[in-house]
Amino acid sequence: MKVWHRWTVCMAAMLLALMPAVDALAASISGRSSTEIEWYDDAEGDTAMPAYQYLMLNVRDIDGDGLDFRGYGRLADDFKDEVDIESRLYYAYFEKKDLIDDLNLKLGRQFISTTAGASMMDGLYLDYDNLGPLKLALFGGGDVAYYSGYSADDLMFGGELSGRFFDSLDLGLSYVQKWDNGELAKELFGLDVDYDFRNVLNLYSEVQFDYLSNSVSYFLGGAKYRPNDKWGLRAEYLYSLPVFSATSIYSVFAVNEYEEVMAELTYRIAVGLHTFGRYTREIYPEFADADVFEAGIEKIRTRNFSGYLTGVVREDGDGQDLMGFKARAAYLFNSYVQAGVGLEVDVLDRRIDDEDDETTSSRYWADVTGYITKKVNVQAKIERVESDLWDYYNRGRVRLNILF
């Protein structure tokens, strides 16, 4: 077991040891337990049957002085031994507000998100919010990598300085440094700006700069205009350039940037019912650009019915055209049962060696939720996935949720 992983497991064990003290101090405990069984066919046609046990746990005021704990993870295994399903600890950390005046602390596995970069970290996060209009955050620890192994030499450090000015302008400057097996892998700077004008016009931007390659790796600029509570208009420009670890072999290969221009119009027809239309221009340096048109309507459940219907059309000069739609309808029959059906249908035309290869994929499903009590419910879903290229397979899932 790696050092950082061992340290995190020790934290969980320490929490269990604290449980008697938690009861004695009458701390507040809440959370959710989800037990799930799933079955489906893998790529070789063998039936897999993975099972998951999820647990979300929140313990407030452990010491009677504002010390909290938050954790979420899963145990997993495949009863058929057909697929490799891993258990995961998503987060598990202690949180203390006002450790000393205006200094807050988080210790443990937690998700770090800044404009400079994001990652799961086993370590310490400190933020101090009494610097006039500014707030300072510093963090450091082990960089959790689920898929590429977990080493004591995989580290990350960084910080963020942010603040609000003139009651409408938010600014943030962030920095993230990552180490892979003891070698510097990434060094990124981030800048984010958000300006709100009278709750009608919102201007925002995010920029990420890759210091090791001396290039802008990400830029987002956008505006939202909302003249009233019915109409809304959003426009964005996106630029993205992949950032590979300096220790990875992929870092020596040339990469292409991706650009995107998008405009979206939304309209609220009634309470819980809205519609939208969206146009996106996908810009590629070595391939034909694409025009994507999307439109849809959605009903959020306010009484019994909920659902959506959206369609998409994608056109480009290379024949990578897409025409499809997705729909779902659900109905709450009473306080105990809600059922729904849905489908997604896409037609993708690819031109390979001057020959047309039409691949049609579709997904159909039905789901039902039974509310046994206000804190206990059972969910079930069965779906069929079809493809002209990959044939079809069926998939099912049953989940028991218990809130406490």
C-alpha cells in the first residue's frame, strides 16, 4: 500500500475510533447509503455482474467546537469476475472553520479545483479570508491518480488569491504545480474574471497558462444577457490545447488546438418549462470545421410530469455528420411510485476510403423509483443499446438508497 493511500485509510480508521466520542458529544450525523447491483455484457459478450456499496457520511461538530468530517466512497466487486471493478475513496476530510481567526482548514482526501488546474488530493488545504477584499488559499499533498498508479512521489502544491471588488467584479489568480515520481510534471497559472452588471449582463473569462511549454492551454470568454426572467442569451468562445505531463511520452508529440464559438438562446414558457436553441461552430486546424445545431424543450417536475426532447444536427465537409435526438418522459403516479421511459437515437455517417459506412446507434430504457419512506427508496433501470457496428447488449441496474 502506498504512503498516501495508507495515510488516508488511517484517517478513516481514526474516524471510526472517534464514533463513541461523537455519540457522547451529540454530534450531528447524516449521509446516504446506496447498494447497487448491475448486469451487462462486456466487449467479449460475457455477462458481468458488478455490485457497489456507496456511502456518503457527514459528521458535524465532532469536538463540540465546529470540527466536521465529510466522506464519500464505494466498495466494488464483480460477482462474475468478468470486469475489473475497483473500490474508490472519492473524498474523506476533516474541516475546521475558524481554526484561528478567519483561518479555515481541510485535512484529508479532497477535490481541488482552480482555473490553473484540478485534481484529487490527499493533503492540507488552508484558506484565510480577512485580507481586505482578498481571500488566500494554499494547498499541498499527494496527487491521487486512480488509473495510473499512486506513488508517494506524486505530489501537488498550489494556491489561489481571489477577491470581490466594487460589489460586482470577481477576480482570481491561481497556481498549481504537480510532480510525477519525484519529477516536475506540470506548472500552471490561472486567471478568472467575472463581472455582473445589474443582474442583467454577466461577463466572464478563464485563462490557463502552461509555464513549462510557455503557451496558453485554455481560454474561455463569454457573456450572458438576461433582460427579464423569461429570455436569456449566452455567447462563448473557447480555446483549448492539451496539456500532457512533462514526464509523459506524449509531451514530445505535437498537438493541435481546438476552438469553438457558441451562441444559445433560452426562453421560459412557464414555471418549470423552458426551451432552448444553440449554435456551435467547431474549428479544427487540420480537419473541416463543423456546424452544430441543437434545440430542445424541457419540463422540470413541478407536480407529476417531467421530461425533455432535444435534437441535434452536425454538418461538416469531411462527412462526419450527425443527426439525432433524445427524449425522456417520467410521471409521478403517487407519493410511492415514479416511472419513466427514454431513448437516444443518433445517426453518424463516416466517409472512409471513399466508401460510406453508416453506423446507427440507439439506446432505449425504462426506469422506476419506489419511495418506501421519505428516506428509503429503490431505483431500477433496464436498457437496450443497439449499434449496426457493435450489435447490441442489454443492461440492468437496481439500487437501494437509504438516507440518514
